[in-house]
Amino acid sequence: MDGLLPELEVIRKDFPILERELAGGLPLVYLDSANTSQKPQVVIDTMVDHLERHNANVARAMHQLGAESSAAFEDARDKVAAFVNAPSRDEIIFTKNASEALNLVANTLAWAQGDLAIGAGDEVLITEMEHHSNIVPWQLLTERKGATLRWFGLNDDGTLDLSNIDALINEKTKVVSLTWVSNMLGTINPVAEIARKAKAVGAIVVVDASQAVPQMPVDLVELAAAGVDLLAFTGHKVVGPTGIGVLWGRAEVLGQLPPFLGGGEMIETVAMERSTYAGIPHKFEAGTPPIVEAVGLGAAVDYLGHVGMEAIRDHEHAITAYALDGMATVPGLTVLGPLDATLRGGAISFELDGVHPHDVAQVLDSRGVAVRAGHHCAKPAHKRFGVQASTRASSYLYTTPAEVDALVEALEYTRSYFKLS
């Protein structure tokens, strides 16, 4: 099949969990990577080595272990910056996940002064396909500041309705925050085009790249030139560990934002009367950071960089197209979102007529196929398409055509199990 990673079987051997047998001796078919990716042995080994040989707090301990741990932590920042081509490594802020990164942005904008201040009469613009992590923080911000929350609607094919973009992005718009790739619909949004429109009216542009960074090349220099100011993603979807996320921001924007959390290491000096704060990135990294998680994330992006993000993108396109073709043969199955694999990422949400998504997922699990069922933290998008929930299969760089075949076969079994005509 054109586009597949040529060393796919070698790559699969890097992920020990993919060799696992489930109950009844069934081989694991893991199709839940949009939820969390599996981890290669090098990430596991790197984290274990750090804990066994270098464990110490960072930027605090004046001994050899402390120096080694601090160096490993900051080396991870360098690796992440290089992976996404950040203009400066100091623009990379470590958080505990993408949700915290987006909350950091929304809260600090709520407290900001000067040009970034938000108040009554201002507008924040999001989209109807957002993950809850890119909806709720903006709802809280606009409620607290008396601003108005607006959003792009969705077309029937799962793409953004941009027909009223010039009305939605106007002189009142202070923030535009949107997902690059939908975790439910798979839609790839025209981030650069929207950012240029937003920047023309002086709005801050925030991108949730949690589903984009794992499966396509990201160049923050190019995105910044288009008008993107801040971008968030999470470690556990890029073959890294949980408990670590990344916020990138243009230095001039981060410099204007107040601190998010107060505590150790985010300060310059503290007196009883007042405190002054460290420069970026440390201004936004209060307390002991996720040290071993950052080290693991550094190993993860190194691994993906070695495979090659363009090759991973091509693999995802090929597997997604194969899956869409296979699922189209299942009677009563409806895919939510674009049917053209070039317009979407690797997450495919679907309905099976007459069967609740949770029941679909349970029957698939009985056949060794791991998928997700529910609203995928995207309830407004589900409401737009008139459904409470959906089942979602999602691939990644280690997914094979044979696993897609197993999914389609398990879906056919599900139909027979529920005696669907």
C-alpha cells in the first residue's frame, strides 16, 4: 500500500505492548491512539534510567545528581523546541497536559493588563468542534470578564463553516482559539488562514495542537509568521508519558502575560511586601516540574524525529484512507466527519445503526480490538450531528492494514451479534 512506513514491522517491535495477548489469547489490536499513544521501549528505558541513576530535583540541588537532572530536564526543552521548530527554546513551557496549557492561557489573559486586557464588549471566538479543554476555559473567561463567546459552526461534512468568517472575526475579537485537528471528527482546520484573518484585527491566536503534533510536521516559525501566538499539545499522544504537556508562545506575548501559578522557581525575588518574577519560561513553571516526564518526552520526540514526521503523516493518510474504505463496506455504519482522508487525521468516529456506541466498543473489545466510545470530550460537536455519543477508532505510526481488517471484521461480527439485518 502506498504511503505506509516501509519499516512498519520494525517500528512495531519498538512498542512492547503491541506484542501483548489479551484474555482468551487474542492479539491486541490497538485503535485508540487519539486517546493515548503507546510508548516505545526507548521512552520507557530513558525514564527508568533517569530514575535509577540521575533522580534529583532540578534547579535546586547543588550536587552532581542535581546538575545531571537539571541538564536532562533542560535538554528535553531543547529537544521539544527543535521538534516543533520553535523560534526560541525559552518559548517552550512545560505543563502537566494540554488542558493545563490552555487554562494557563485563558486565566492569564483574564488577568492581563494593557493591550491584552479583556472586558465587556470584547469577543472570544472558538469552534463547535473543540475539545472541552478548549471550550470551558473560554466560557469561564468570558463569564468572568463580561465578554462574549462566539464560535464557528460546522458544515454537514464535518468541516468548519467559514462562510461568515468576516463577521465572526471583527474589531471586537480579542482571542481566536481553535483546534488544528479535531479529536472527534478528524477534520484538519485551515489554521494559517484563520490566523491571518485574526491577526488583521489584532486578535491573539491560540491553537490546540494535541491531535496535530503527533501526526504531521509542525513548524512554529511558519505558524508564528501566519499569526499564531500560542500553541498547546500533550506528551502522551506523541508516544511520550502522561503528566507532561507543552505550551509554546511567542516571547513578546508570554512576556506580557502575568504568572499563572505562584511558588518556587517562578520568582526573581520575594519580599513580604511584593515579589518579582523570573523570565520565560520559568515564570510559568512554579514548583517542582514533571522532571522524568519531560525527560521521557524528550526521548519521545527524538524517536518520532528519527522516524520522520512527513513519513508518519503519509502513513496516517494511507491507513485512514484504507480504514474509511473498509468501514464503508459495513452496512448501517456512518462516519462522522470528512470522508476524504487528505482532509482529516487518523481519528474516525462513527455510528452503527441500532447499536449504542458503548455496546459496539464492548463487542469489539471481546474480539481484541481496542477503541473508544462516548462523547470524546466533544459534546457540542456530537449535538451538532444529532447524536449523544459515537465509537471512535484511531490509528498511529504503528497501525497496520491487518489491524484495520480486524476492525472491519469485528464490526461485521457486531452486526451479527445484535442480529442486525
